[in-house]
Amino acid sequence: LDTIVVLTQPQWGAYYHFLIDGLSRIIWILRYYPKVLHANTTFFHTGMVSEQAQTWAQLVGIKTGPGNENRLLDGWWRAKTVYFPPGTPCANEGVGVAKGLIRRMHEVIVENLGPETPEKKRVAVMVHRDIRAGSARAVINYLDMFQTLRTALPGWKLRVFSDFPQTPDVLTTCKLFRSADLIIGMHGAGLSNIVCAQPGIALLELQQQPHAKDFELLSTKLGLQYFGMATNITHSAAGNVSIPELNATLHDVLSKYQPGPHTTPPPASFGAAKSLPLGGVLTGVPALSSSQSPPASGWTSTILVTFGAGFAMAYLFRSWGVWSRPGDAQSPSSATVFGAPGQPSSVLDIEGSGQKVRRTIGDA
């Protein structure tokens, strides 16, 4: 291929990591290399190529679609030029996606989503993890929880976002979360959709045990008002939510949060990475140790474009399924290469055979 923008990060294919960690990095390309984003010769390594992934990509400005219109990639690929935007730090370390980056992503999504139909009533969206779809963090006493919400929110319109029998399509989902004045749900992938929510609204997260700060960090960066309620539900198990505690928490939320017109907060900076000089087109191949060596046919004189001088981090992406090579271990491989400050950093080749190219473009 001519050009690939690498957006894939660890745990690709997982909804939160695809949408928040990976896809948000397209904003760097939009900001610094808009011609690359819109060029017909540019493909995007996202780790997901499903219909769901296609729609999200469209919402952030990538011209892609099913079949012959597909420009999303997974697996090994070769390209003449590779763009590698700054990676998203792990939220478990208390960092996560940059505030300015995710706010700009929200703005782009809302712009591409089209005009909003005003609601006559305040809207509460309940994110329901149905135990029939999987036991991880499913709320068993969901109906009791639903009735508690109805009682605590008289005059509100209560809508449910559920993963059973299947989650709604991306456009329906995004419009639902955009309409919300209050979002309530158990920690999980469904809360990733707050990227569509309007700044100023409230999020009440039913926290898993132990509490993971992904959505506490994300909601705050998006300008939402965050409220958390601890539960005894662990990451991989189902459980019950304390209804008396939920009722008390809702009253506390409503006493501190008065929903009004959806507002947009002032623009935020892109964070520390904003001050880094652009790396431009970097050439030169540093020596690789044997532990870093990819397949012999995989490395050629490919250009790697990074966003900071002196350092480049390159992933060699391997698919977990259809595009894996026979005999390959089903796990990601990576190589980290360094260059002296101010010197060319690295070269990356994402490999894929012509057959794989045709299959991805024609059949994804």
C-alpha cells in the first residue's frame, strides 16, 4: 500500500480500546496532516474492520465503507509511508487519552452526526449489561434498578441501552447518548459511548470492584459531571446492585446536578505532546537485536512518520484471526526502536501479501 496510518493499540478489537485509545489518535492526523486523512491512497490500521468499526471511522472523518470501499486494516501490511500518531497512555496508570484530543474527537463526531432533535423532557439513559449476553459485570437485579430510576426521576424520559439481543447500531447509539441529560451504568464498554454525550451532563458509574478509573477520567476530560457508586461486582462476575444505596446515590446526584441546556466547554490543549516538534519523514534503520527481528521478508525501506523527534515506537501488528499467518503464535509482537535526539529514528514495514490486500478491500 502507499500510505498507512497506524491507530491500533494493545487490546485492539475491544470496544473501549478501539474507540477511545485507538481511534482518537486520528485527531493528530486531522490536525497536522489533513491531506493524508482525506487522500484515497491512505489506509488506516485500526485492528477492527467490522461494520461497527466502519461507522465509527466515518464519524471521525475517515472515508471508508464495506466491501470495495473499505480502508480499515488488521493484520500484517507493507506500506511506503507509515504515520504513527502519539500513543494513548493506559487509563489504569491514571493518565488515559489526552483531554484536548478526546474533546476534539467529540466535536468531530457531533458535527458528522448531524443536527439534534430537542427533547421535550429530560432524558436518562441506563446502560444495561444483560446476563444473557455475558456474565461479566451483568446486573442481576436490573428490573429493581430500573424501577428505582423511574421512581427517582419523575417526569424524565428513561431510555435503556442494552447489549441483548444485540447492541444498537453506532448511529442510533451515538444519538441516544447525545440526547442524555444523565447516564447511569455499570463499568463496561457501553460507557465508552459517552464520547457522544454533551458536555455538562452527568454520568453515574456503578463501579466495579476494584474501581477502574477509565470512565472517571474519560468523563471528566469530556466535560461531564462524574459520580461514582461502589458495588461488590468484580470485573468478570455478575452481581446485584444495592437498591437502597442506589436510591440514596441518585438523590445525592440530583441535589448536586441540575441539568440544563447542553453546553460546550472551552477548547482544551492537546497536552504535553503538543509542544513536541513534528518528526516529519524519518529515515535510517537502526540495528535490531535478535529478539526484535520480524520475519525476514517483512522489513524494507519504508518511511515512518512520527510526531516527536528522537523517539519512535513501532508495533508489528498480527491479527488474532483471519489474517494470521499459518504457524504464527496468536499474540501481538512489537519492536521498540530508538534514535539519538535530533537524528532519524526508525523504519517500519507493516507486511501483507497481495492476496491479503485484495481480501481485506473486497470482502471486509
